[in-house]
Amino acid sequence: MDNDLTLRIANHPSYKELKAKRTSFGLRLTLAMMVVYYGFVLLVAFNKPLLATRLGDGVTTYAMPIGFGVIIFTIIITAIYVRRANREYDDLAEQISKAVLK
């Protein structure tokens, strides 16, 4: 890549805005995922009797739906990020591309 082009992109205000928004949102989603995931791990480590409690008369325990919830949460926050990236970040990237390549 051309050094001049790299500098124009790095110095463009929309690029700085894109970088800040993407980083901030990514960190918030990462923090949320870490809280959910490590919360589950800590629950496994420190409250096994709760997780071993059966739901009704079957063999399913509380651990199964909670673990499934962690997986579903991961899918949901991934979808949230993709949706925002497609709506907001792609538009900003397109603006930067058009402005810099003139």
C-alpha cells in the first residue's frame, strides 16, 4: 500500500471516528461476553450444587439451560455486532474510501 494513501486514511477524521466507535463498541461487547462466560465458569467452580439441581423429574439440571444461554448470548451479541457493522461501520468506511481516493 502506498505510504501517502496510508497517511491520508489514518489522518482522515471519519477514519478516526470509525476507529473510535468500533473499538468502543467492541470493548463493551467483549466485556459483556466475559461477564457471562466467566460468570458461568465461576458458577461451575463455586456453586456446583445449584447447577446439579434437577429440573423436574428428568435428568436435565440447571447447568444445561444456563450453558445453552451462554451459547445463545454469544450468537446474539455476534448478530448485534454484525448488524451495527453493516449499517454504520460500512457506511463510514465507504465515505473514507471515496474521500481518500479522489
